[in-house]
Amino acid sequence: MDDDTLARRCADAMWARDRASQALGIRISDVAPGRATASFTITEVMVNGHAIAHGGYVFTLADTAFAFACNTYGVVTVAFGADVVFVAPARLGAQLVARAEERARYGRNGVYDVTVRTADGELVAEFRGRSRATSAPLLSEG
Amino acid sequence: MDDDTLARRCADAMWARDRASQALGIRISDVAPGRATASFTITEVMVNGHAIAHGGYVFTLADTAFAFACNTYGVVTVAFGADVVFVAPARLGAQLVARAEERARYGRNGVYDVTVRTADGELVAEFRGRSRATSAPLLSEG
Amino acid sequence: MDDDTLARRCADAMWARDRASQALGIRISDVAPGRATASFTITEVMVNGHAIAHGGYVFTLADTAFAFACNTYGVVTVAFGADVVFVAPARLGAQLVARAEERARYGRNGVYDVTVRTADGELVAEFRGRSRATSAPLLSEG
Amino acid sequence: MDDDTLARRCADAMWARDRASQALGIRISDVAPGRATASFTITEVMVNGHAIAHGGYVFTLADTAFAFACNTYGVVTVAFGADVVFVAPARLGAQLVARAEERARYGRNGVYDVTVRTADGELVAEFRGRSRATSAPLLSEG
């Protein structure tokens, strides 16, 4: 299995068990080794009385892209921590796109940058995730 | 109005407009100047196929406690950014309690530490939020 | 050997090899399990043309307190990363005191909060360090 | 004055007053709007007894690159905070190169990524700085 195929099969396995991301209407795309994109639309349950998204949902989208990006190598990899900078509010009905890209991998550790933008390209948040690989295989043996 | 009364009235005003936190079943308690506690129970929509909460929901609870704590001084204060360390997974049905405490306030800026634990006291996450006050009053006049 | 004695012996062993901290005139005090204080005075080589310390030296003091605090358990423990918030400038001649306190320890990982103040108690910076223990003993046998 | 010229004149003005960076033997290069590179060589005073650099000096180099990169627009801009991930130790005699690149600028705020490598290209640290512009001009008139 080549690296791209492994990455996509990992994403499929992640997705099958990630009911939380499914329930939020998140879509995963552009999966490759160390990369993934997650997107969703801000709905009524995610906003406050001024129609602005709770920052937790912006983080959740970025965290999902991060999780899919760092789990592309065939071993279960967990989120160790993350830093987020909130740049601009996200509004009800907006489609948000979070692109995760690997910045560094060393030993079992990884650093991933995730940029969250609206579909129009407006910057919403910058996220940096810290991952750690376990020794558990992500894909069950055929 | 004394400081504690102001803090509680701010929390009431925040709560009235925070539909997202209401929808998650979050409860706010122990509000005082620079402090607040948020708690909720991990439900089916928050977990993956192994009954472990998506990290985004743990962050969201901490972020909510942070938002209520930094909005206790009568002016609208926004989350500028945050760092989170995920310590242990949170499981389906667990009640999580996030206690936010002010660490520093300088100029319009603030630093708030939030510890997330299970109701049994097991540590789940450590969060540090960075806030910035606007010049908008949080409470409407008269 | 009790925990406090172990902590102090670890600090002595750390200090003996930490030429960089010695060269900066750092003093270590108040060492106990998960705790340490580092202090120094801002000198000419640490400041810019306006007599304000380079942020790197404020970080270095906090990082030193963190290193001594997380190395109090008898195993070599490394700094994995850190976040710092710069609150106020530190001036030439000021004495800075960095107090490190353990916030969490789980598996081989730790989270330590360090507050940097002037000797007058003015807040200069808030630092949060992330540590990871190795399996190497810190104290040589016999 | 075009943007590149402004950026370089800002760097010259920064350098003239930055005695701390001069004292560390730091060299600044590749200055452009939102970008700068800082480099130095790890010397005896920066290392511990095992000839490994104190993390504070690695941070300091990254922080310097960050400061020069965010001060390329003609207004005095301060470091608000930063996160650093230490990837590998830096050894006595190694030349380190820190490249700072702007990731986002919004209102008076900025986010800058700095990667620190050895001259051989080995990754040493990943740093993310948060800046805030003041209203003071960086270049004196006439």
C-alpha cells in the first residue's frame, strides 16, 4: 500500500468511528500523508444570540482536521494539546474550511498547523496542534 | 452595585444570549469577579465510536468557563486565543466540571486558567485563555 | 531519602552542570517536589537601547525555574515546549523572580506554571511549560 | 519609500538599539515585509555541562527573528506572547538559523511562525509569536 492510499484508508477508519464529527455535519477531504481538510456550516445550535459561533465549534473543526492529518500513518495518534488564535468571528450560515498541514514530526511527536477560513477565504482562526503517536495500529488487519 | 453583584449580572446577561452553551446542556455556577465554573455531561453526540469525547467538546466547556470568568467586569470581553493540554479522555456519561480562575489582568488583556475535571476529580484538561476587553458595556442601561 | 531531600539533591545535580544559568547570575531557591524559584538581575547585556530587557531573557529565567521544578523526582526530565505571555517590560537593574509550580503530572508528562515578577511584585510574564520525563536517572549512584 | 525599503530601514533602526541581540552575536538577514532571519552560533556561555544549549537561548534567537519580522511596517510592534516546541537539542558550536514568516495580521495583531534549524537543516524548534502594534512610529522623521 503506498503512502497516499494508507492515508486515505486511515481517514476512512477514523471517519467510521467518529460519530461526533459526523453529528456536526463535518466533511473530510484532501487527505494525504500529514494533511487533511475539514469543513462544516455554522448552524443555529452553534451560535449565540448575536448569530456568532461559539469559539468552541471553531476549535472543534480545526481539531478534527488536525486529528485526521496526524492519523495518516497507520498508527493511532492522539491530540496532546493545541494552541488557537481567534482572528475573526464566524457567523450563522457561514461555511468554514479548516486545512491541516504537518509542520514537524520527530520521534512519536508531531506539530500540525491548521488554518480556518470561511468559504470566501476570510481568516477565522489559526490553530497549532501537538500530537503523539501510540503503538496501536489504526487499521485492523485484513 | 458591588463587584460580586456586577459579576453575577454579567453572567446572567451572557447566559441569556449564549444559545450555544444552553444547547450543550452547560450549567454555569460560582460566578465571581474573574471566576466561573461551567459543567455538562458527555452525551452520545459528543463521542466517537469508542465512547470517548471529541476533544473539541472538552475545549468548548473550558472555553465557556473562560468566557464567563473574563466577562465579569461589565465590559464585553472576547477570547483572543487559548492553549489546551489534553490529559485524559472523557467518557460517555461523565460529568465534566471546568473551573476558570483569573491569573492576570493588565490593560485590556487577561490570562485565565481553566482546569477540567470529572465529577470524581480526575483531571481531564488544562486550558489557558487569553482575553481582550472591548469598550462596549456588557449590561444594558436601566 | 524523603521527597524534599530528593528534590534538593536533584537541584544540586542540575545546578552543577547548568553552566548557562550560572553564567547569567541565576540563583535557585525554594526547591521542593514540583517547585522551584529562579531569580536574577537584568544586566547591560540583556537590554536594548531603551534599557528594556530582551524578552528572551525573561523567558530564559522562567524556563530555568521550570527545568528545576520538573527535575525534582530523580529522573532526567526535558522541556517539551512552553507558552509565554509577556505582561510588562523588565528594566535594566531590576531583579526578577520566577516561581515555578507544578499544575499537573500524568504518565511521563507534566505541566508547570511559572510567574515572573520584579522584586517589588510587579507582574512581568506568565509562562506555562510542558515537560516529559525520560527513563534516565538524574542522580548518579553512590 | 516602497515596502521592502521600509522593512529594511525598520530592521536597521531595530538593530541600532538592540544591544542584547548584538551581544549574543546574532546576525539579521533576509528582511522583507513580515519576514526576517536571525542566526547565531552556540557558545560556551549558552550550554550546560553536557554541551547542550539552554532552551532559553534557542527561544531568544527565535524571538529575535520574530521581533524583526513583525517590526517591518514602520510602527513599533511588541511581542505579546509566544509558544515554542523544542524538537531537538542544539549543541555547542552549532550555527542556528531562525526564519520568521508572517502567518496572519489582523487589526493591530499578528501571528508569526519561526522555524529554528541548524546550518545543516536539522530542525531544532518551532515557535509561534503573537504581536501587537502600538501607535508609535518606528522610524524617526527626517
